[in-house]
Amino acid sequence: MLASLTGCSSQSTSTIEIPGGGTASISINGKHVQVRDGILTYNGQKIAVPENATLKITHTDTAVRIHVDDKLVLKEP
């Protein structure tokens, strides 16, 4: 049983949801994420977030995906 688990990789996935008019400042995978005044700033990139939109940040240990109202706006890597 232990041998069959050795080759498996399991990454946990976390999702953060922020209303478009909300404010947040967090760190994901060592990169700063800030939402303020309708602008999302991630790793120096700025993305406009409409006031009534929902911002969803999904991340694992190696990847980040940012959606605004379920539309993918940033994928790394």
C-alpha cells in the first residue's frame, strides 16, 4: 500500500472570493495581491474589477488563476 502512494502528488487548492467593491491585501505563493478601489494588483499587474463583479482567486502551490465573474483574466504559470 505504501508503494502505491509514493508516486502520487496531491496539491491542495484554495479559493478566495472578493466582491468587486471590496478591499483585500493578501500574499499568495510569495506574491502580493491587493484589491482596492476597483483595481486588483497582482505581481505588478493591474486588472480592473467592476464594482458589482465577483473576483475569484484560485491557487495551488504552483499555480494561480484569477477570474472576474467567472471569466479567466490571469493564469500563472
